[in-house]
Amino acid sequence: MVGPNGNESSATYFVLIGLPGLEEAQFWLAFPLCSLYLIAVLGNLTIIYIVRTEHSLHEPMYIFLCMLSGLDILISTSSMPKMMAIFWFNSTTIQFDACLLQMFAIHSLSGMESTVLLAMAFDRYVAICHPLRHATVLTLPRVTKIGMAAVIRGAALMAPLPVFIKQLPFCRSNILSHSYCLHQDVMKLACADIHVNVIYGLIVIISAIGLDSVLISLSYLLILKTVLGLTREAQTKAFGTCVSHVCAVFVFYVPFIGLSMVHRFGKRQDSLLPIIMANTYLLVPPVLNPIVYGVKTKEIRQRILRLFHVTTLPSDP
């Protein structure tokens, strides 16, 4: 932005425009988005409650699922309240420091979720490929340390981003193209060289999301190799324990990678595609994960039905 004398000045606030061109529809679009947010929060809280209260579910797979549910709640909560304020009350301004805090929260929580998904893949690998060692490899203290490592890794990788942004002068527009603060969006408003930001952003994506996705793919290749050598009944059981996690991986990585590609290689800056993708990709995993795990995981499904006093049929698989 430009100061009174035409000099460069630091940004004091940004403007979040929501959905450009759909301002009149934003008020009504907020209702389904808010409904999805409530479903995400209630669904993930239900998963956490069930796993915490059922001692038979105090196993690595379900503890990692609790971590995933907690992160899903935090990720959606980091963006949705402000988004609802924009759509319903036209509260489009956000203070500079608040924007940096939101940016750090969104990116660091996404990094933590990627690490937890990797840990869940490792859990499935050990359980299927080395079942006799599963109890000794993934002990409760070790699972706790993995959770702490996920938090530290996500926070440490993303901590430099707001610091780099803080050093940039802003002399252009202060209008952001999304309903919340993203690093790719904020740095483009700076009137200085942003190569450091771009390079570090690529390093983070490659070393976190990229590496995690490669290791998850490798773990499932090893799982597939092992499963193909089992009996048909054992194959069905093994694949059944992996379906929910595979769905969670696709639901998280596909929108994330798609949004990153659109931001970096998209030609039309005024296109609604990246804006709509950004407004939904933080909601899709939190909404779908508890539904998928609730439907596909027998132990959780039975306890959800018991929680709501629904009797299961004897033939329920």
C-alpha cells in the first residue's frame, strides 16, 4: 500500500472479498457452508468421544484417528467463523497480525494432518506386513511421541512464513482474493522481491506434503505386495482395514494439490475456481472423514449406533 507521501508502507489490515461476482448470493451460500461446518465439528467430536470412552478402541489406529479428528476441527475452525462473518455481516477486514496468525494456523495444521496421515499409513503397514511386531513397535508412548512430532514438525516448517511476510513492504492493493489468509495470496500483494517466499513455500510443500505422499504410496505398495500373498478371506479383511484411510488420504491430498497447482500455474487471476476450491477444501476432509470412518469401520459404527440407541441387526457385518 502507499503512504500519504507516496512512500511504501507496511500493511495494517487486509480485505477479504469472499466470492467476487457472487456478493448477492454469499448470504445464502453461507447457510450450506455453515451446515457443513457444524456437521464436521459434531462428527469429529463424536469420533473423539467414542474413542476416548471405549477402552477397547485405545489402539494406535484409533488414537491416530482421534488426532486426525482434532486437527480437522481446528483446521475448519481456523477459517469458517471469519468466512461466515464475511458472508453474513460483510465483515471483510482482518488485521495484519490476525491474518498472519490465521495463515500460520491453516498451513501448520495442514502439515500436521499430513504427518498424521503418514503415521496412520505406517500403522497399517506394520499391522498387515509385520502383525507380530505391531504391539511392540507402536506402543502407546511411541504413538504419543509421533503425535508430538507431528505438531512440532508442522509448526516448525510453517513458522518462517509469517516472519518472511512480516518483512515485506506492501504498497499495492490490500485486497486478498480469498475468504481467509493464504501464504500464496498474501505474498503476491508485496511490492518487493518475493523469491525467498516462493522458494521456501516450494521447499515446505516438497519436504512435507510431497515427501509424506510418496511415503504413504510406498507403504501401500508394500501392503499390496503382502496382501496379494494372503488367502482371499485375509485379503478382504486387510483391505477392509485400509479403505477408510485411503479415502482420508485422497480427500486431503487431492484438493490440497489441486489448489496449489491452480495458484502456481493458473493464468486467470480473476477466476472463481481457486476461490471456490479454497473455500471448500478446508471443509471437505473434516466433513467426510468422520462419515467414512463411521460407515466403513465396524467398531466405530457399532458404537455410534449404540450412542444414539440404534439396535444393529445380528447379520450386521
